[in-house]
Amino acid sequence: MFSSFSPGNIGITVSLREGLALAERHGFGGYDASLAELHDEVVVHGPASVRALFVQHGLRFGAWNLPFMPCRVGEDEWRGWLARLPALLHSAQAVGALRAGMWILPGSDDLAFDDNFAFHVRRFQPVAQLLAAHDIRLGLEFVGPATARRSFRNPFVHTVAGITELARAIGPNCGLLLDAWHWHCAGAARAELSALTREFLVHVHVNDAPRDVPRVELVDHRRKLPGATGVIDLDGFMQALAASGYDGPVTAEPFDPDINAMPAEEAVARTARATRAAVARALRAPERGSG
């Protein structure tokens, strides 16, 4: 596995070339470019040039989010995206950016659980099939905080087990985008990570939780850099990834206003150190009797 950089996760807006330079300067191993910016670069400069640009900076392709949320758009917009996606996916395939992700809301005001499950399968299956035709895997991310579920009338998947069931129902190239924050909010059971495989894991986010906030009161978008507080069991989390054979990008997603307010170079430097340290935790010997 390798540390990867997503500027937007720390409140930075830069061009692809500026972002790659930042990532190289601060020692990241990869870069999470968006699908749109990869496509634009391919259209203008060609896939070989884009691949060479990453090589020049010593970086691997990380992961990108779908450019739309299949279950939060109307039917016509969903069909419109299905028509537009192949050209974008062709560019991603041509450069080797073969990991995609999307988060799943933990509830619905309109649909009961079973109906919402069927709706997600119907909306995501054609998308996953388009990705599969371009050798791209799709990682689904569950949202763990109880505070997020309480904002909906009907709860939906919000655990490793739940998102695994949904991903398997969608298709064979659909797996898990695993976020340490959401795993922690959902209970942080090490045992539930033991069945994960390299093939099923598509992308990984790392972060930490603020101190002195009960787990049931944690609020999304109020997080910390990985290892900042020690609230999240990052050792157990990363060791489980190592045991699975995961070989993909590990991206910090702190959503921390203190980091966002820093000068860009300082924010990136801190994020780089924290992300590399998180990856290094995968090599630590697991504690005896941990579970």
C-alpha cells in the first residue's frame, strides 16, 4: 500500500499539475486526481503524456470518486450520466487510473431499508458494469456516525457487513472503500476486518476522531489527521489491511478546519507525515490478544 494525496480533503484547490508537484515535494507515493481532470488532460495531451507526468513526479494513480451520486439524481440525469461516462472511463483506463469510489448515505426519508437496497442495486449496477468494461473497480463507502443516521427517517447500510452485502449484490467489480473514521463510528471491531481481501478493498481513507466526544455524538466533517489523537484504533485498522494484502492507495481525509486554515505548504506537509505514518503502522506487530 502507499500514501496518496487528495488536495480537496484538506481544503486546497489546485490544478492537476500543481497538485502533483505538491505531492512529490512532500513525499507522497500517489495522487488522487479527479476523473474530470484526468479526462481533460488525456483529451489535450494524450494518455501517454499523462502517464509520463505521474512517472516524472514519482507518483502512482490513487483513486477518484464517481462524478455523480447514482442514487441522488433524477432518472433523466442518471441516464444522461450513463451516456457520458464511457468517454471519461476510456481516459481513466488509458492512463491506468482503475480505482473509483462513492459514498452511500446511511438512510432515506422516502424508502424503507429493503426498497432502498433494491433502488441502490438498480442504480449502481449499470454504472458498475460500465466501469467493469474499462477494467475499473468501484469501492462503496458506508457512513458510520450515528448522528448521520439520525437525520433520516429510515436507516440504511452503515457497517462493513452492510456495505459488503450491497457491493456483492451490485457486481463482481464492486468492493469497499474503507474509511477508518466510519469504521470507528460503527463500532471499530477488528474482527470484522479479518475477512477482507485485497480484491475486495478498492480504496482506504485514514483519519482520527476528536478527543472527549462520545462515539454516538461524533459528527461527520469534524475529524482529525490520522494519529492526531489516538482515539481511532489505527494500528488495528492498518494491520488488518496488511493482513488482507491490500496494495492500493491510503488517503488522509481529516476534514479538519484547523488543517484547512493553514498555509497550503504546511497543511500538505502535516498531511504527508500523518499519512506516511499511518501506512507505517501496517508493519507494526499486532498486539497479543487483540480482537
